[in-house]
Amino acid sequence: MMTGEKYKESAVLKFEGREVELPVVVGTEGDKALDIKQLRASTGLVTIDPGFVNTASCCSQITYIDGDRGILRYRGIPIEELVKKSTFVDVAYLLVHGTLPTEQERLDFSCMLNLNSMIHEDMRHFFDHFPQGAHPMHILSTMINAMAAFYPNVDVNTTASNIEQSCARVISIVRTIAAFAYKKSIGEPIVYPRHDLSYCANFLNMMFDSPVQPYHISAETVRLLNVLFILHADHEQNCSTSAVRAIGSAQVNLYATISAGTSALSGPLHGGANQAVIEQLRMIHADGDIEKFIKMAKDKNNPFRLMGFGHRVYKAYDPRAAIIRKECENYLSRIGSNDPLLNVARRIEEIALNDSYFVDRCLYPNVDFYTGILYRAMGIPENMFTVMFALARLPGWVAHWKEMIGDETKIVRPRQLYVGRTLQEVGEELEGRASTFLL
Ligand code: SDX
């Protein structure tokens, strides 16, 4: 069982005249956690923490976030280094295996991704039965789940080599499924993956190549996609990764587990926010009155929220958003695009970062705020924005699933505090009710 180091001090809980000592464990970056594994046994108490705002669900060696200082590191390496010196495939290997690949490891991993890039031909026909206009995220989660019917199940009892192949299969085939879903949604023939193209170039080619108009693969677009995928690759115990760990803890096969993570990511409060940001910026641009929407976002009685703003962990500028904003501005000026939505986004950020409502709550742009503007400029259709997030997050989900099954994980089954009707209240209701069952 992976645990933190025992801290030199413990915490003492005083309750009903008793004192119970609770150990404190410390992580490698100095974060401390109260170990409550014995709390209920020694006090009868459970803790309550909606949304797990104050609760660590596990110990993990994969990703480190310091939300106060805006730090994000994968296996100890800062994302600012990775986007400059690595490809998405390097980072996928890093997350799943723990270190950046050697040249040979990278060649072997790329070969495994290529060998697992085609979907079973029988799966191809599934696409014909989704209604025109079905959101690609619904198609994606359905097709990922269907993989369990076509490929050997991967669960805790499988062999290490099967786990490696299945992790590569998920990272590669899901990219093919995503591109096929897009082609079906626009009524164009699907484009198969090619072994002579890199991961990101392959995806762009499957998305945009056509029999009548060969797609020109631009090195800059491929570089940008690598950067965007690296920045979205993992983010410790976010909602969808927690869903992956919870579902996987019941020893569900890998594909169903990743399908659950995909569904969780599709929510507008999570990965669906990148599409919601663009829709909101377009609405604000059309209306013209930015201040009105800022006011709505601050109004407690108004459910309107600034999409792409705020974060459960970051109480500083999301380091991913900082990189994406810079890439977005450089790319748009390079291609000579003057996207009015970028101007609206810049203005919203400028107003919000000088408004006490946002400053007091540490609300900054998050990873989703500028991503959609950059995807738009790259020609990615809006209904594919969250699919792009899911593709990028695959190595993170797979890495957490692999870490969880290797860690003697207990099935996820939280407690609750019951606040419903008592037997006495129910008894009063049942009194005098004759049996109404007719024999
Ligand atoms: C992702 O967890 C991850 O790591 C996720 C992610 C990843 O890589 O996996 O980073 C990806 O999901 C990014 C977040 C994308 N979602 C959005 O952009 C949706 C808009 N953001 C909010 O809904 C919100 O900020 C959340 C969901 C992101 C975070 O919600 P929390 O942590 O539960 O915060 P909260 O709702 O308790 O907000 C605290 C305060 C509240 O005001 P008060 O009650 O204190 O007066 O801040 C306010 C909120 O009303 N607030 C906002 C706001 N976000 C929070 N007010 C206006 N606009 C917003 N966007």
C-alpha cells in the first residue's frame, strides 16, 4: 500500500471525554494528511466532506499540483519543460511507466501504438447506427465501452504484458474512434490511421484528409497539438480520474473504466467547459455588454458562471492556461487571424483580475479558457473540443488505473450521514393502514 512518510507529530481528537491520536503522514513535497483509516473503529465517527474538497482519496506518484503557486509536474517534471522538449507520446510513456522513454523504449511504445491503432472492422459498423448530430462525446464513451466486447478484458488478474498492450490499445484506438466519430458526423468517408505518421499527425490526418482534398499536415499544427495534449494529459484526482479510480476499484475491465472517465469529463463543469467557453464568448460578443455578464457571474442569485474561470485546486493562474494563452496569441497573429472571441476573452480576464469578487475567491482562467479559441483557429470543430480533452487525458486515466490496481486498492465505498425519516416517524405513517394486497 503506497503511503506517505509518518510525520513527526500527530493530531489529537477530543470527543465525548476521550482523546484519540490520529497519525499525520507527509508527502514528498511536504503536503500533510491526517490518516483517518482507524477513525470509525476508534471513535465511531465518520467524516463528511461533500465534493471531497478536504479529502485525499489516495496516495499517488503520478502528478503533483501546488494550487497556491500554480505548479504542475508529471512524475516530478514541470509541464513547462515537457511542452518544450517532449512529444505527447513521450509524456504518455512518462505518465504510464514513470520515466521518460529511452530511444528504444520510445520506438517500442510507438510500434505498440501503431499495432493497436485500427479498430475491429465490426466496430466500424456501430457508427452507422448513431443518429446524425449525436455529440461525439456520447459516441466516444459508448464505443470505448464496446471495446470490452472485442478485446480481451483487462483487469487486475491479467498479465503485465497484457496490461501494457491494453494501455497502448486504449491510447491509440480511442484516437481512431474519435476521428471516425467526427467523419461520420459530417458524412465523410473515414480515414484509416497510418504507421508512417506520428500520433498527433495521424489524428489530424484522420480528421481532415479526404479522397478529394488531401490534407496538408503542417508541422506547426502538429507541434501545437502536442503541446495541448501534453497540458491536458493528467491532473491528479480530478472528477473524471476519480471516476476511473472508483469504477476500477470494483475490478471492472479497463475499457469500461475509461468509458466512465469519458462520461465524467463530458460535464460542462469539467472537460465540457472548453466547448461551453466558446459558446459563452460568442454570446457575450453578440450581446456586446461584457460588464453585464461579469455582473451576472457575481450575482449569487444568478446561476450564470464564467466558463473557463475558477478551479478547485488552483488559487493562482492555472499554469496550463498561461501557456495556452501565449500559444493562442502567437498562433493567431502568425496566421493573421483576428478572432473577436480572443479580444472578448482578454477583456473578461482583464476585468475579472481587477475585480474583488474574483480576486477574493482566487478565480483565474483555467485550462479551458483559451483552449477553444486555439482549437478553432486550428480548424478543430467545436463539438470535438471535449473529445480532444478526452484523447489527451487517456494516458493520465490509464496511469491512475494502473497505479490503483497495483496498490492493493480497496473497493471505493464511502460512508454517509443518514438524515432521513426515523423508524418512529415511519411507524406513525403505517399505523392504521390495512393490508391492501389482494390474494
Ligand atoms: C477542469 O479538477 C480538475 O483538475 C479539473 C481540470 C482537469 O484538468 O481535470 O482542471 C479540468 O475541469 C477545469 C474546470 C472547468 N470548469 C469550468 O470552467 C466551469 C466554471 N468553473 C466553476 O464552475 C468552478 O470554478 C469549478 C467547478 C471549476 C470549481 O468549483 P468549486 O471548487 O466547487 O468552487 P465553488 O463552486 O465552491 O466556488 C467558490 C466560490 C463560490 O462563490 P461563494 O459561494 O464563495 O460566494 O467561487 C465562485 C462560487 O460561486 N465561483 C465562480 C466561478 N467559479 C467559482 N463565480 C463565477 N464564475 C465562476 N466560474
